Amino acid sequence: MTNQKQQKKENEETSIRPPVVVVLGHVDHGKSSLLEAIRNDLRITSKESGGITQHIGAYTVEYQGKQITFLDTPGHEAFSAMRSRGAEVADIGILVVAADEGVKPQTKEALKAAQDSKLSLIVALNKIDRQGSDPDRIKAELATEGVVAESMGGDTPFVETSATQNKGISELLDIILLVAEVAGLKADAQGSARGVVIEATKHGQKGLQVTLLIKEGTLVSGVVVGTPSAFGRVRLMEDFRGKAIEEAGPSIPVVVLGFEESPRVGEEFRIFATKEEAQNQLKAKEVKERKEPQEEGEEQRILLVLKADVSGSLEAVEYMLAAIPFEGIRISVLQAGVGDITEGDVKFAKSTGSRILGFRVSVSSSVIRMAEREKVSIETFDVIYTLQEHVRNLIEGSKEPEREEVGSLKILAIFSKEKGTRQIIGGKVTEGEAYRGTFDLVQQGQVVVQGRVINLQEGKKDAPRVSKGKEAGLMVECETEIQEGDTLVFFRKGQKKGE
């Protein structure tokens, strides 16, 4: 009898929840088109779901009286961290593979993310309408990756789709509901909510908006919600259409206003009794404005201030920057944030000698004028490939050219010291040649400072260069006073051989 009561209580506390679906695959295989086809098929128009186009990152559809939540994760390989994190909060993964192209490296990467997260997998063979599509070949390719179609004796459902012609959409949704039913997805809708941060962005009028996906419990307006890096009181809660709601249960994505700072994408959230309690339990959070100490050695750095439209984009840009080989030129992000570029960003960049990079953000005319006055560089990009190429060019432009020593001169006489750092000296060229250019001053076998030859003479006549074995008179600029017996080592900088 006790067991029956316990079972009844568990059934009352848990209930079937909507499946959470993440769509993964190669960048050009039609993930976004497939999601758009689903929205169109279920008559979720762009007008109704403006939040979707504003990077809500998740939305819910209703099919045959049942709900399905989709995570709309980006497709570029630089977003792999986001995709993997998205897969961790999902139940079902749809692997999209173009039927006319087949398995690509990014397909394998997406498949691994799904397998590591133990997702129930469905394969959508997309672009089935295209000439050259070969479903059997794709099935064979995926079988070598451990994904065997049901038609070949395996346990993975395959659905042939065409996003452009709206083919296979209903069949795909049917399979999603069937897989969810077999999985028996349930959650406790009672009590305080907990879940995951899906996205965060700044809205011009509303301020910081954070998209949360509820995993358990019910989130209600007015409660204090916190993650390891941020907290706040829920002042307003909206569904993916932008409609104000008072509560939401498991597997439902919501947009909340009230966070005091932007949480990181992928962090878990939970409810606290007070703001003080939330603040006390926060982990040591990453400092948003951070100055990295200069490491020992002569490594050069490119100092950056990053701004992006949403947290996911910001994370993707930082992920991309970290993947660029620096080869002696280190990229240091001193400040990173979400939202348009502001005068505060310009002031910070000015004070730290940084340049500002923006991804899918705007810059007002007043900020542009201020940046021009302060001589602060601002570059904005809409495509991550372009931003990546720009940073690579910055690195190439910052590399120290290869040093080529061209000669040395022994100091024989000091004639006079001019105003400031200028000196007139005489010496004999012992190696190569002396010329009007840069030199190292060597005293007692140690390089102490660099200097520059302003004027060079041979036999009291100006000369562009003086060769080995000959004496020369020089006017130089040098911070250190040159002494008899010192050596000047002349060098020039140029591109490395082969470049």
C-alpha cells in the first residue's frame, strides 16, 4: 500500500514535458532553412515570432496538440562550443546532412557533440530535391561513423526532406514526437524552477534580456534568479513571441528582464529567496573589464575591446580569436560585452591603447566622432569569417620584420654633444658598412639601447653609406651617451625571406 501511495505521489509530481530539440550539421546543409520550413508549416510567421529573429535562441511549436521546443544554434564552426552546450540541454538531436553532398568534417563534429551528450538522434537528409542527391550513399557514409539507418537494420530514424519545397516536414515532426514518446520525457513541474541560460542580449529600450530554458519546476514572475556569474529579480517574463506571461514550466524557453549583469551562455540558473542570498552564493565571476599582465619576454600584443549583439556571438568571437595561432603576437581582450559600441567603450580603449571590434552591432555618429577625436580604431563586422580575416591581417601587420645586420663601427672619437640626445662622433667601419639608419649601441659587450644615424660623412662629405675599413663621421640620436671604444651595430628590418 505504501508503494502505491509513493508511486501516486511521484506521478503527481512528475508529468510529461515537451522534447527539446537541437538542430546540428554542416554550415551549408540547410539547418536554418529547415527550421524556417517548420515555422512556416506550423504557421509561426516572422511577424508573430519577432523574438526569433532577435536571437531568442529557442522557441516552441505545437504539432498535433503537443509542444516541441527547438534550440536555434548557429552553424559556423566557431560556434562549436555553443552547439555542444546546446546539445547538453537537449533531448533530441537532428543531424542535417545535404543529400547531394554527404558527410563533411563539420558533420562529424556535430555528430560527436550529439553522441557525447547522449542525444536521441534523427537524421534529416535535406535538399533531397536537388540533382545529384543520393540518400543511399549518405546512409553508407554515416554507417561508417556509427549511425546506421533503421532501413539498414540500425536504430536511427532517417527522414528525407526539402526545406525549399516543404517536403518531409510533417514526417520529421512525427518522428520527433515518436522518439520523445519512447524516451518517456518527464519533469517535476512543482516547486522552484531551474534550467539553463540560452542567450543574453541588450535591447535598446528594454535593456538586458536573458533567454532561459526551464528544465524543472515552474518559473514565475517576480522571483530572484541567479547563475554562477549573475543574478536579478524577474521584472518581466515573455514567451518567444514577445507576449508577457506570468509563469512557465519545464522545456519552455522564456525571455526575462531583471538580470543586473549578463550571465554566460550555458550556465545553469536557479531560484533564490533574496538577492543577498543569490549574491552570496555566486562563484567568483570572470571580471568583465580585465587587464592582462604583460608576460615576460618581447612578445607583442594586440589589445582589443569586443562588442557583440548577443552573448552567444560574443562567445563565438572569443572562441575564434583563441583559435588563431599568434606566433609571437598575442591577442589580448581587455574588455568584452554585449550591445552597441558606446562612448564608454571608446574611453576605455583610449586609456588602454586598444582597438574596438564590433560584431553585428551599431555605432552612433556621436561615438564615431568621439573615436576620431581620440584616435581610437573602431571596426564592425556582420560575418565572422570577415572578422577572423581582419584579425589575421592585424597580426601579420604587427609582426616584427626579420632583422638583418649590415655592419658595425668602432667609436674612435667623441666630437660634441648637441641639444637633447644628438651627438657627433667618429669611428671606423669594422664589418659590412655603416649607413643612415638604425643601430644598436654596444658597451662592454652588451646592447644597451637603440639609436639612429641622422647624418653620415666620409672624408667630410655626406655619404649614404661607408664601407668596411674606412673612417666615418656621424651625427646620431641616442638616449645613452656614447663613449670611445663603444661599438655601433647597424641593422635593417625587412620581410622574412620567402614572404
